[in-house]
Amino acid sequence: MATKKVHRFSSEVDLQMSVCSLIAEKSTKAIADHGFFAVAFSGGSSAKIVCKGLVSLGLKLDFSKWRVFFCDERYASLNHPDSNYKLVKDNLLDVIKTKPECVISLDYSLPLEKAAVEYEKRLRELFPSEKEPPQLDMLLLGMGPDGHICSLFPGHPLLTESSKLVAAISDSPKPPPSRITLTYALLNEAHSAVFVATGSGKAEVVKRVLEGNESDPLPAARLKLTNGDTHWFVDDASASLLTKPGL
């Protein structure tokens, strides 16, 4: 059964520790169940919060059993300042000395479309062939002020992509224009999803996603796990416009 829960905090430190405790719980369960923890990171401020919290947990997690994917990636280079890989590498992977084989990054030697196809292929290789589509254990998501997640933007045709698990995008409204992104065909099959949204700049979009009933939902509101749990970690500022009881 799909579930959704909102966790609200007055301090970023408490939020950080709570979200990382949930990640640790899901990691331990997944490793015990099928031998690895397949997790997809986004970028931005939410990823920094998560990475710093995971570093503080340190040896309490078996990072050698993690398989790290990326919810989206800029088609630039692994060392580009806007690279999600670089952000997670600098703030987490290098610190915990993750083995290279545990991290599935984009192959920039390929043209954009082929890079997306290759990324989907590498993702599928991790999962038994009978599981279709594959199920990531956890999505670690941020959300833009426009409600976008991954590189899935309001009004973009990729919102309705159903055949590809990983898609190329060459007209992103947010630079750089060329990227790859996971699609809802994969995202909605995940076992769990975590949103981290902090600051007053996210208050309006948090309200629209969590309390709105729009005919054309924002990308974040389109994430509806088939049979998993979705957790929203918000602070007082980002939750300041919520009015429904329990949110």
C-alpha cells in the first residue's frame, strides 16, 4: 500500500538527523532482503543536507553494499560545477571512500541519447530480469521553486513518458539544457521516496504539492509510488503555508 507522511522540524539539524535515520533504516532492510541498497540522489541544497547527515552516521552504515544512481544529471562532465555526481562525490562519496563500482555515473563519451540508453541498461543490470520495471530502494529528491523534480519540468512532454525509464532532455528550461533524467515509469515503482524541502522560498510550492488538487499537477505532485512510502521532510519555513491538519 502506498503511503505519504510529512515530517516537520524547527531546526535543520533535527531534520537532517531524522531523514538520515530513515535512510539508514531502509538501507539495513534492503541489504538484508536482497543484498544491496539501490538509492538515487538528486542535487541541490537537499542533497547537501542528506550527504552531510550521512557522513555523520559514518560507520553505522554498510556503504559497500550501496549502489548509487542519480535521479538526473547534467550532460556536461563529471567535474562540472553543476554535476550532481560531483556534489554527491565531494560531500559524501569521497569522505566515506566509496568504491567506484558502487557508483553508477553517466558516460559522457556517448552522445546524449545513447548516454541515456546506456544509463538505463546499467540500471537494469543490477536487478533480476523478472522484476519489471526495476524497483529502486529509495529516491532522495529535492524540488525546485517551480515544482520540478529530477529534470522533469512543468508542461514538458517527458511528464508523460511511459516507455523509457531514463530519458534524454535537450531543452531543459533550467540551464544547462542537455540532461538525462529518470522518468515516472521508474520513479513511481520505487520502494520509498524522500523529499527534502527547506526555507521560505519553497513554502508556496510545498503547499501546492501537498494541499493542491490541480488538474495539471506539478511534477512533484505526479510522484505517486505504486506500492511504497513517500516522506516529506520540511522545516517551519517551507511548511508555513500549510493549513490542512496533520501537515
